[in-house]
Amino acid sequence: MNITETIIGFLKDTGFANMTMGQAIMLLISLLLLYLAIVKKFEPLLLVPISFGMLLANIPVAGLMSPPENGEIGGILYYLYQGVKLGIFPPLIFMGVGAMTDFSPLIANPKSILLGAAAQLGIFFTFIVANLLGFTLPEAASTAIIGGADGPTALYLTSKLADHLLGPIAVAAYSYMALVPLIQPPIMKALTTDEERKVRMGQLRPVTKAERIVFPIMVTLLVSLILPSAASLVGFLMLGNLFRETTLTDRLSDAAQNNIMNMVTIFLGLTVGATANAETFLNPKTLMITGLGLVAFSIGTAGGVLFGKIMYKTSGGKVNPLIGSAGVSAVPMAARVSQKVGQEYDPGNFLLMHAMGPNVAGVIGSAVAAGLLLNMFG
């Protein structure tokens, strides 16, 4: 073989020579998402690994998501992806969320759980619509769960019911989580009045240490016994919170919040992005999933706000309806949005702790909704 043939052979093996139009489009999308994450600062902890995973998976010939074949070892992202496919990563993320989250606002104001429940309206509405549009029942359930604005829950349910849709559903779920600050405020403002948005809520009652310790244990028992299919998500969420609340497990709480959470976030983000290849992403069904996910999330936000208005009326004007938008599961982003919108109309109004109640309830609610759908269609 002469030098010319060697050069030609090398050029034929490059990614440039083997790139398809679909891969080129996916690479451009990944670069756009990286721009949004790094320059526009749209949830970089989520979007940077997701978009980079998308970039890596769509590089021609590299085979980072290739399964093992003919005795050959598969790509590294394929093996990491098994943590998603086997339902390992989502509960570990939930454990970290539980360890980082103070459940006291929900314990202090148990009525907040109604706002979390109302925000799941988008899931069940979109499930019906998706089924009417031709999705199978498992596919409709997997698409609808995007409305919970909870990436790990969407991954967990989809891996069990419709793993062939995991790529587009994962990207849609995490994208909408990242875009919470853009999607929610217009809906919140459209459904509330100036008077409602300016409501200042009273200080929450102090919560005892005993209450904070008993709460995760009782929730785990109650939810898991009623709906065993939700046990892995709810159980790991409450385990993380129990690590946080007992003074005997500080090291475990720190590991769940930091080392484990950071590692799993990297692996989860990379592999979620890596599922977004041209074959599964660039087709009409993916566009439908993306659109239905936005509908689900928007209706979930509206459901929480509208139930907040009901509580505003029944409480004699003591509940600010804006906290209802935090009933979706994006913790703590949705609660921060409630705070931000409230302060646009009254800079001295502090809604964050009040919004954390429905926000925590939303995490539990989306896990319960996923367990219910899994129980019905799994």
C-alpha cells in the first residue's frame, strides 16, 4: 500500500466522510443546547452533560453508543446507559434530591399536597390526548409523564413502558425542566390578578425534629403499601431525606447530596443525550412527543395555579395562587419561579418557603402518578 492509498483510506474513515444529514442536524442541535446552557445559563448542570452526550453519540464511526456485537466490546456510553435502562440512576437521583430538600414547608402546611396533586392534571390530560392521537397506552403514559417536569421519573417510567421512546422523551423532559423559568411565568400571570399576586402569606409554623424524622418513614410506608410500583422512587427520595434529618447519618447525607448526586447526574445527562440519535429523534412522532410534553407541562402549571386560586378564595385571601405553579416536580426551580414572579409585583413578598411545600408535594405526586401508570400499563 502506497502513501496515496493510505491517505485515501484514512480520509474514508473520518467522521466527515461518513456523516449523514441526520447526524449533522443532531450535532447542530447539540451545539445549540450547549450555547443555551453555557452562554444563556439555562440549567447548565442538566444541559451541559445532555447536549455533550448528544454530540458524542452523533459523531460518525465513533460508536460510543454501539452495543457489543460479534465479540466486540460496546461503546462506553452504551454501558453507562444501562443505568437508565435498568432503572438504577433515577432512584439514586431521587435519593440526592431527598437529601438536599427540606420537607418542613410541606409538613408545616399539609394543604400544600393538594397543590402538588392539582399540578399532576397535565399528566392525565395529556395521557388521554396522546392515546387519541394514536399512541399506545404505554407510549401515551410515557409521553404524559413529561408534564410532571421530573426527568428521573420520566426516565424511570419510560424505561419500563416504552424504552424505544426513551431518547425523545428524556430530551423533552429535561429540556422543559431547564426551561421552567421561561414557560411558567406567562401562564402564572395570565391566570392570576394583581391582587392575588401581591398576597403575603403568614409565617409557617416551626416543625419539630421528630416530625421531620417520622415524615419520610410514614410516607414511604403509606405510598409503597398502597402503590408498590412507586416504592423505588418514593422510597429512595425519603431515604435521602431521612439521611438529612437524622444527625446520625451526616456522612451519608453528604455523599447522597454531593458525590453520588454529582456522579449520577453526569452519567445520566450524558446517556440521556446519547439516546438522541437522528433515527429516533428526527421523525414526526418525536415532534408530537415534544409538543405533547409542552402541553402536559403547561396544563400541570395551570392546574396548580387554578387550584391555588380556589385556596385563595376559600382561605379568605390568605393563599397566594402563584405558589400553585410550584406543584410541578422541578425542585427547587419551580419554587424559585413562584418567588421571582411574586416579587415582580411586591418586592417585599417572600413566597419561596411557601412554594416549597407544593414543590415537594409535586415530587411525591409525580412519583405516585408514575407508579399508578406503571401499575396500570406495565
